[in-house]
Amino acid sequence: MHVGAAALALAPGLWPFAAGAVIANQAVLTAAGLWPRSTLLGPNITRLPPASAARGEIAITLDDGPDPEVTPAVLDQLDAAGARASFFCIAARAAAQPALTREIVRRGHAVQNHSFAHRHHFALLGPRGFAAEIGRAQAVLADLTGCAPHGFRAPAGLRNPLLDPVLHRLNLQLVSWTRRGFDTRDPDPARVLQRLTTKLAAGDILLLHDGNARRSASGRPVVLDVLPRLLQHCRDAGLRTVTLDAALPPRRELLRPSPSPTSGRGQG
């Protein structure tokens, strides 16, 4: 669109159309980047696969940790309910809490990539910036846990059209969510829980935070009041929590072509 508009601008009478095309194109790209669940800029997982949903599975994800105060309590609550979750860790925080990061995995949960430093201007980075930020996080998290993440969540869910090729090279899938509680903003656990449980269904991906956790009026991190009630709601609804590693294959496996019905015949 930009190249075409530049060509049109060579004709003086068409420059208003060229300018309009550039503005419209940029508006669409910007809107797509500001909409965390958009698939206009590349693959973006907002729900678990149909096979997982058919088994009555959901995924609870927690962003922005690990936090030395909140994350251990979250792990204890998950253990008490026999639940599994996926932690989208900021790699710089994981590096500062290596034992806690390993403990997440030891207890049967998954550690995923939430960038290295969670930069506020992440969505404005170019290919080199994305590769440096995400690749560095991937190396740190793989070294700490012994397993390279295959899920990535952009800081605040914001991105631009240059992100997906970088994720492709790093064998990472962009994962957003089906519903979120806004637990970094809302201090009322009841409202946060309602956002997560209204129309909750198998296959949903839920977003909470063990880092940057908002505190309730009592001074307690909201997530610690919400999570036990959320897990009880899931049990009552017959829903089972799984990690993203269990529900989603790595990106390259998704892209691998299926064998043809005749492959392997007549051999040997």
C-alpha cells in the first residue's frame, strides 16, 4: 500500500488519493497492533485447540512474574487445587529469581516467554529489536528451566507487523487470551472473578498476573483472592486446567505438512 501510494504521488492530481491510502493503511496496522487478540498481523492463539476444548480443558496463564512474594503463594494455591498453569515470565525477573523460576517448572507448570525486560515501547521495535529482546529472553528462560518456551505473549499484548517473522524464526507462537480479569487495575476481587467466569467455557485461555499485582482494600494481592475461587468455579463446571505446553504443539509442528495417505506404501 505504501509503495503504491508513493507511485500515485508521482501524478500531482492523485496525491490526495495517495495520502489517503497511506493514512488508511497505517490506521489499520495501528489498530491491529493495539488489539491484543487481533489475527491481522499473523497467527495469534486466543483459545485452545478444538481437541483440547473437547476434553473440557482450559488454560490459566499468569503474566509479569516471577514475583518473590506473590508467585510462591500462587504456586501453593495451584497445588492445593491440583491445578496446572502457564507463567509468562519476564526473563530479567526470572534471572533475578532463578530458584523460583525452576520451582514453577518443578511443580508441573509451564514457563513461557514474556520478553526480556517488558519494555513499554516494545510495539515500536523493529526486527532487530524484537529479535534481541525475545531471543535474549528465550535463551535465559531455556537456561534456567532446561526447556525452551514455545509460547510468547507481547507486553500489554501490543505489537506491529514485524513481530511474526521473528517469532517464526524462534519457533514461538503468539498467545493472547480468551478473557482477562484486569487484575493489575481493579482492586475488587469479585469484579475480577466475574470477568473471568462469565460465559467461561472449555478451550478458554484466562489471563491473570503474579507480577505487577494490584492489591485489594485489605492490602492483599488481588490474584490471591481470585485464584482459589476461580479454580473452584472450574471444578464445579467440570473444567480441567492444563498448561499450554500440554495443549499446544510447538509452532514448527503445527506448520509441518501432514503425511499423504499413500506415503510409505510400496517401500521395503
